[in-house]
Amino acid sequence: MCKPQTHLNLRELAALPIEAVIFDLDGTLAAFNLDYKALRGEVREYLIHVGVPASVLKPNESIFDMMQKTEIYFKNSSKNGEAFTAIRAQCLVIAEKYEMEAATTTTLLTGAVETLKELQKMKLKIGLCTTSSEKAVNYILNRFKIQEYFQVVVPRDKVKNVKPDPEQFMLALKTLGVRPNAAVIVGDSKVDMQSAKELKTIAVGLPAVVSTTEQLMESGAHYIITTLIDLPVLVKKLDKA
């Protein structure tokens, strides 16, 4: 069942017929069993080892926030920029280790394949934007044989800035040849909704472990769906709005 925000001006957002749907991966299409706590802990420990004060890094923040703080710290400390580049690369090596471990045990969420098939039948372009590595994403897509449904896949390797920066979604839309107001972004986290809001794209939230319905709507979700199979129905309604 899809729940709209009561103040949503559909005509303002959906000024064009819907041409594309862009998904997040972890928590949206797949249950990615990644040990985030262990990953954050190892990255934080590594950054402290290379000289970042422990007080700068919060144990519960994302590794991307940690890397951003590290870059700022290095700049303010007049340290070599090349040193940070190497440090960032090592952080991502650590992340990929955990991602590949998780990719071997991940499962698709209920209705994922059926939803992708239905959107394909509707002649919609389909994209995928994820903060996971290209290697891990390709492994999952190949493992479940769903790569054929996506016209574009944008992992973190292809951009400088990941969500909530809209760069990943902008690249996906550019590759698909679709304007922001002719697309729908679907995700389970606040950063997906924030990216969509900045792009003025229709944002559809799927509540999960990461974010509640309230958090998704506060972050910019225009619609909330409780299951993926509600998505094609919602897209059809948007086209008629």
C-alpha cells in the first residue's frame, strides 16, 4: 500500500510522463547482510592509526563521513593530499572486503524480480545507484541474474561524491537521457530521499531497518510503499495524475 504526503503537488513534480525508475540496492532490492558495525570499526581504527585523532571520528557514522572528516583534517594540518588519496583507497579496500563477504549471503527482497519485470513491461528505463563497490554490485546482479533489467548501474567507483550528494543519480539520469522530473527514485534510507529532493525528482521511500516511515518523509519522501510490488501501481498513478 502506498502512502502519499498530503501536501504533495503531483503536477509540479511529475511535469513529464515517468520514463525511468532508479533504485537503491541495499535494503531496497536486496537484504545486504553487511556487518556495518565491524566495517565502521575497522575503518575508524585504520584512520586513527594513520594519524586522525579519535575525537574527530564518531564510531556510528558512515565510512564516507569518516573519510570526509579525514580529508578536512589533512587539509587543515597541511598534510600531503596524495597521502589522503592513498588512505581513502585503503578505506575502500576495507569496505569492499566486507561487501564481498556480504554479497555471498545476501538475498533479494520479496517482490524484487516481479517488480523489475513489471517495470520493464511498462517500457520504463531502470537504473541502480549504490554506495557499494562495482565488484560487489556486479557479483549480486550476476548471482541473481537480474543485470538485464538495468540500463545503468552507478556504484561508488564511478563518482567522486556518494549519496546524499546527488551526483550518482545525476549520472544515472544523464546516462539514461531522462530529466529529473520524469523519473522516480526508490530507496530505504534518508540519503536517497535527500538526493531526490535536491534533484526535484519524485522520491519513494521503502521503510526498513535503516529508516522509519517518519524519517523518510522528513527527508523528502513524497510516497511511502510498504512492499516493492506496490511500485508499478504507484508509477501508473503518477502518470495519470
